[in-house]
Amino acid sequence: MGLFRPFASIVVPASRTFVRVPQSAFRPIALTSLKSGWSQRSYSVLSQCDAKLYNYEDIKKITTHPETFPNTVLVDVREPVEFEEGHIPGALNVPFKSSPGAFDLSGEDFEESFGFEKPGKDKELVFYCLGGVRSTAAEELANSFGYTKRGNYVGSWEDWISHENASEK
């Protein structure tokens, strides 16, 4: 068996979910020798096209004037419990931890799972989570599923809340 396989798996430890991702989405970042004589390769997701980074002001414009951004979809990748406790207005909940392969589902399966239509690949998906970690992973994984128009609100929910609370004072 060769060292390279057409697909690699990402393990999301908290949910023990396996997602099949094309090997082309990965690049080797380390090669180490083990005492048994075998080699171990570590991989990092490699985005073939960079996502646009968003800040609070960008997201505020999207939420206050959604008609100006008809091809932009805010995607909250936190778990449903977190989403229910509060979310950015207009955001759709597609949890990364419990459903990492959501954007690879058929349109019918996606709608059955999440209760709304799967965004087309012509839409820009802007991901956010609590602090930017899950949104970054979700954005990179969406790229491997053919979504080339992607954004990441790295400040995410924590940044949104701090700005919203500051503007209320």
C-alpha cells in the first residue's frame, strides 16, 4: 500500500465524525521518522483560493442592508444550542462540529437536515463561530466541497457581541 491515497480523512475529535476530503486539499507540513521505521506525515488543509476576511463593520453592513448583499450568506457554525442563545441577525446555523460535511450533502439531504435550502456555489458564504477557530476550519472545508466564494469573520460572535454591547452604552 502506498503512502498516498486519493482521499484523506479529517477527524473531528469531539464528535468522532469522519469527513472525506480530497487529498488535493491537503499539503504535507511535517515528515517524521518513528522508531518502528515507519514515517508519519502531518497534513494541513491548503486553501486553493483565499477567503475574504471580514470585520465587525463589514458584517454590520450585511445585517443592516441585506438587500445590498443578495449573494452573501452568513453561516453560524456553532452548535444549535449556542445559536439559540444568540446569533448575528440573518445568519443560518450549519454546525461544523456535529455536521462537518454539511456542504457536501445533496440539496435534498441538506434541506432535510437543516430546514432551509442549501446555498448555491454562486453565493458567498461568510462563516463565523464563537472565536474564529471553527469558522476557519469550516471555511477551508467548504473550499474542498467546491465553494470558492468564501469569507471568514474571524472575530466571530465574541467580537460581534462586544461591539453591539459597546454601541448600546
